Amino acid sequence: MWKEKSWIFHQDNAPAHSTLSVKRFLAKHSIPKLKHPPCSPDLAPCDFYLFPKMKSTLKGTRFESVEAVKEKAARVLKELTKNDFQHCFQQWKIRMERCRDREGVYIEGDNK
């Protein structure tokens, strides 16, 4: 996440984000972490925005190979626009605020 000309790392508890190399990189570059509640797909942009967007595009398609799936997924990612990212992060901000206001209550699918 970019804020005031510096990075903030959104720690969503993914195993890859807890590796020693990632921890060293964050420490070396003095990048602070924005902690994420455990098991909260309602707050993870990939879970509530990116994966459903990819799924809707790939669903129902028969692929001839794993490589064909990778190529199509890469095209979907490359076609994301600035507006897509802005919408995603606006939704993320709303979800984070809602979670805070509800003292951590699970909110997936709650669009009120």
C-alpha cells in the first residue's frame, strides 16, 4: 500500500509473507506492516476482489493445457485498469473501517 510517498506492507498472513527473506527485505527498507486479522478473507483484496474477477473470466472455459490457463490468467491481470485498482482499494478501505467499527466481526458479502 502506498501512503505519503512510502510503502506500507499489508500483512495478510499468507505463508509467503512470513518468510525470512520477506522479513529481512521489510526490515532493510524500513517498511512498516499493516497487520491483518487471522483468517479474514473479507479483508483480503485478492479474496474479495481479484480472485472473483479472475474466476468469472475463466469459469466455463475448457483449457487444453496448464500453460493455456496461465496465459489467460496473465491476460486478465494485465487488463486490470487504474479504475479497477482504485475500486478495489476503496472497497478495502470500507471493509477495514466496517471491521473496525464492528470490533472485528466477520463481514464477507456484507455490502451494507
